[in-house]
Amino acid sequence: MQVLYAMNRDKAIDARLSRRYYDESVKTSYKIYLLNVLQLYKLAEYVLQDAELRAKKHLPTEEDKIFTTKLYHNTVVQTIHNSDAFNKEIKVGKLNKLLDADFTRKIYLEFSKTESFKSYYKNPQTGNVEDREILLDMYKFLVKHELFEERLEDNFTSWQDDKSLVIGAMKKTIKRADGEEYFHEQHLPESETVEEYGEELLHKVMAKDSELFDLIEPMLQNWEAERVAILDMVLLKMALAELLYFETIPTKVTINEYVDISKIYSTPKSKEFINGVLDKLMKRLKEEGHIKKAGRGLVD
């Protein structure tokens, strides 16, 4: 969607450039995930400094006395620490330069005042389950923090678009990481998604642009094509390409997905507009036999 919109706004972007932009956007999403993992690790690692400072107090509190480094010495954090493959990716991508020690300290100290953090350290019976729960709480605290949002937005213009994808990958990492050297590669974009779907959809919409427009225009009713928001027209073309050329994607899934996308990225009235046009297109194309889906129940 972003690439097709950019192509509409800048005629200098040809098919070759669009493919390059698409590939770069996929790589950027993965890079953001790696940075999130690294920042979570740095927060857990700060426990070592916290424990050292507490140990040096002349008049330690009861909380200081029971404080340990167990948040750092757990399966998930040690999986990150011990993964040479992950640390190599961080080094190659120069992601350490995007972090700030003062920022890490500030977030850690704020989180250390939460009830979940205090309860975790007061509980002497914590194990693998509790370790993962506190890391999930810490990550939720981090990703909602205004400073972290600003940092990611400053470095990655696609952060808001990639946010839900990255958060989902982070939750899976925290819940499942268990000593694997290549734990992070489980979240590399799958070739089926990137190539067989994403690249093919981009190619189809570019190659069939005029044909798609000719099918959409009669369905607009009371709307001149020139008055349709650019993004709405991009979404209609993408959805129509799915309906026509992607046999394994159910029609209802296509329509629902693009209506949902319009809610996020387009105007308040776009969802009704997109839904209405796609519904009419689907019915007409079905009647004419142009929609062919492989698999039971995929058309309805």
C-alpha cells in the first residue's frame, strides 16, 4: 500500500524502484523487532547495576536486602545474551547506536516502582513462568512509554505501521525463547508472505493498473474517479487484485481486511465507501465468473 501510494505521488518511482522500496520496508520491520529485543535485554541487564548500587548502601532497606539479579539470570534474557547470531545481527545493523544508557536507566527505574516488579522480587518462589510474566510486563511498560515511542518514530518512519507486528513477535519471543541460538530468526519474514503474496500483489496491481481502474470506475456511483481519495483508490485496486488473482484468499477475508486497513489509514467515511464498492465488485465479478477460488467455501 505504501509503495503504491508513493508511486502515485511520485511518477519517478518505477517498477524497479518500487521493488527496492518494498524489500527495504520488509527488512526495516525485522530491524525494528531486533531493536526491541535489544532494548528489553538492556533493561533486564540494568538489574546488575541496580543490585550493585543497593549492595553499597550503608542503610539498606528490606527490599534492598532481598533484591537479587534473577531478572537477568533467567532463560529468556540469557538466551539473548548467549546468542552469537543475534549479537552479530545487532553489530552488523549498528543497532546499539540507537540506544541510550540514560534512557535505559530512566525506564528501568520507573518500571522498578511498579507493583508487578516489587511483587516479583518479594516472591522467593519465582520460576520460569514468573520470569516470563515480568518480562512481558516490562516490555508492555516499555512499548507504551512516550520516550520509547519517540525514539522509534525518530529512527523508523514505519514504526506505527509495524507496531502490532513487532509487539506480536516480541510476545512470542518472551514466551518461547529457551536457549536457541537462532531464536530471533523465527521472526524473519516468511518467503511465502513476502514473495508469493506481497511481491506478487505489488506486481499485479502495477501491471494491471488500467484494467483494475476500468472495473472499479463503474461501481463508484455518484463519485467521480478524480474525487476518490488516492489512498482509497490504491486500496480498491489492491483488494480487486486479490479477488481476481489470489485463488486461496477467501473473498470475505479480502473485503474485511481492506475495510479494516481503511479504518486505520484513510478518512472516517472510507470504510463504508470501500466496503460498498468492493461488495458490488465481488457480486458482479462472481456473476460474470471472473472470481475463481480454490478450496471449499472460499467464494462466499
